[in-house]
Amino acid sequence: MGRLFGTDGIRGVVNAGLDAELAYKVGLAAAQVLSEEKKDGRPLFTIGKDTRISCDLLKGALIGGLCSAGADVLDLGTIPTPAVAWVTLDEKADAGIVISASHNPFEHNGIKIFNGQGFKLSDELEEKIEDIILNGTNKVPRKTHGEIGRVHYVAPKASEDYIDHLVSTVDSDLAGLRILVDCANGAASATAARLFDRFSDLHTDVINADPDGVNINAGCGSTHLEGLAAMVQAGGYDLGVAFDGDADRCLLVSERGETIDGDQIMAVCGRWLQEQGKLTGGTVVATVMSNIGLHRFVRENGMQVVCTDVGDRNVLECMVANGYRLGGEQSGHMIFLEHATTGDGELTALQFLSLLHSAGVPASRLVADCRQYPQVLVNVAVTDNAQKRSIMASEALRAAVAEQETVLGENGRVLVRPSGTEALIRVMVEAQSEETAQTSAELLANVIKRL
């Protein structure tokens, strides 16, 4: 990837790496590149944001750059990331921009761009935009007179159309279920209550839906499930639903207050799709970090799992290349490709609720067959990428990993990989007991430290 774009767009602390000047240049460059791609007429961009205090600052600058370079803009207001992708495709726009830093604290923000098909931009287009930002924004012609872009404010209609789409993906009325929804004081605050209220016989209570610009993800949402779990148990709810800041992820809490993670969601939804003949190739796509419990569940239920490198972008690329319909990550970033082009937390919640209603059993029993093996992660600091490569190529490390894999057998798993973003080697071990996993991980970490 480039110097600005990471695996999930441009990220940084606002006014300490990511500021209005950079956002303006992103708008200019994106409009220029998309104009070249379009060849005739002016490009049309959608733009949406989460609830961070810095979003309006960055949105104004982005729109300024887009319009200065002659692009028109549909302003979607505060809306989940997957909604921007869906509206971009539905409105036949040329691209969509999301201003969000997902599950990160409020002082962080980010800029992510989707293409006209609702997928993340290709590396090639990101590199073109990046090259202009770093080397040539002064060469982008600023439009004048009637060629300046216009902004159209379509937030209410866009979110209603998106909610209509989500409702259309299930044929259940969800009657009789009681759910508690945690919006993380983020983008779901603008849509979740309206979405679940469409199901008149579904009882829904909503918490953490009062964003003030700085409370997004603060002790709530999918990264902080403790409060939701306690309330679900105390209130006798059938399910707790937790989104992250931009609502592209969803984690769940059973009626017992137990976490239902992305692996378990993928497992039971995959089996459900398989039973309906809708799981292409009998395959779910996960990442190398997915729990061994998912692998065993999939195998025992006549399916298979294909693993990619960490990151929803890698999961999606594998799904698109092979025609697979379901993929995701432990973190709750689930992709139902029949209905969405990116991870969608609210869509995930609806699919699980529809399955839960159809199964007629408690959520804890629904996912009980997908056992989660204890997983221990140890990070070992290294000096630089050269040392990473040297360690990963070491025969001593290969031998140590092979030995631990033999010790663990079929009831465990070892993964040693270099971090893509930090000066670390990550050691992950799964085993039947946490003690066994911890012992094995520490042994391998010590081998790495000696290399």
C-alpha cells in the first residue's frame, strides 16, 4: 500500500497528521482521478460520516476539494459506512467517501473511498490519488463559473432507502424477540432504532445512541461489551447487539451475557445458508486469526473454510474472486455478499435475528456447537522490517513451531506472523486450555527473542 492509504483508507489523529488541508487535497485528487476514469461528464460522489467532533471539519474540506475540481456531491450526513457503499451503488455515483475511524477513540478519524460498485478503491486508483496529493495538487485545474461542483443534501432519503434495503433482506417478522442494541454513540445512532422499529412485533431497546462528538466508542459498543452483557442478563433480553463507531461491525451477547463473536456468527449463519442451498461452494471465508473452533464446526457440518491474511479487504477480495457469499473476521466484520459489498453490522444483526427467530432456541444454544478454544496472543518487539524478515526465515523458529504443533496436535493451532503496521512479531496459540496455550506462546516468544 501507499504512504497515505493503509489497509482501510487514510487514518490519523485530527490536526496531528490528518487535517483539513490534507482532506482538501484528497477531494481535489479524487475528483481529478475519477474525472479521468469517467471521461465524460462530471463525477458524482456520495459522502457520509460518523459522529466524531472532527467529521464536519474534514467533510467541509473534502467537499471543498471535490467541488473545486468540478465534482458534484451527495451529502448523506451521519450514516453507517456500509450505507455509504450501498447508496453509492444505488445512486449510480462514481465513488463514495466515508469519514470515520471505526472503533478507534474520538480524536482519531479517517477517510475511506469506495468505487462506483460499492467496493473499496483498488490499489492502483489509491496510488494515483496519493501521487497527486503528495506531488501534484497544484496541477489539478480549479473549475470556475458553471463548472464548479454542487452539493445536494439527501441525508433523510438516503438513510430511509438504506433501511428499506436492509429490511428487504429478511422475510421474518422477528415477532416475540426482545433485543437490546448498543449504538456505540456512533453512526448507528442515526439508523438502528428506525431499522428495528420497522419490525413492529420485535421489542427493541436502544442504548448509547446520544452522540456528543467525543463519546463515540467510549466504554460502549462492540469494543466494550461488559455493560451490554450485564443489562441483557438483568433485563431478560434474548440478544444484545453491539455496533462499532461506523456500524460496519457487529458483535452479539447471548441471553446469558456471553459474547458471540464473528467466528460464531459466521459459523451458524454459514450452516443456515448451507441448509438453504445458498452457501456457494459450501465455503465461508475467514482470516488466519479465526479460532480453531470455527474450523472444527465448519468441518463437522460439511462445509469448508478458506483463510486469508488479516483484514476485511483480503476477505472480500477472496470472496469476489471465487464467488463466495459469506466471510468475515472474529471482530464482527461480516460480509454477506448477496446483500452488501462491504462489512455491515446492521445487516449482520438482522441475519442473525432472522436465524434466531427461525431456530426457536436461545442464542446460547444456537452457537453452542461452535466452541471457542482459548487463544493467547504474545507480541515480541523487533527493531525493523529487516529483523522481521530474518526471524521469519529462521530455521530455528520453523523447528520450534513444528514442535509445538506436534505437542498440540488436532486440539491446538500455532500462528506466528509479522505485524503489518508495527515493529512486532505476533505469536498466537490456541489450545484446549488457556494454560497450555500460554505456555506454548511464551516458549515460542522466547525463541524469537533469542534470534
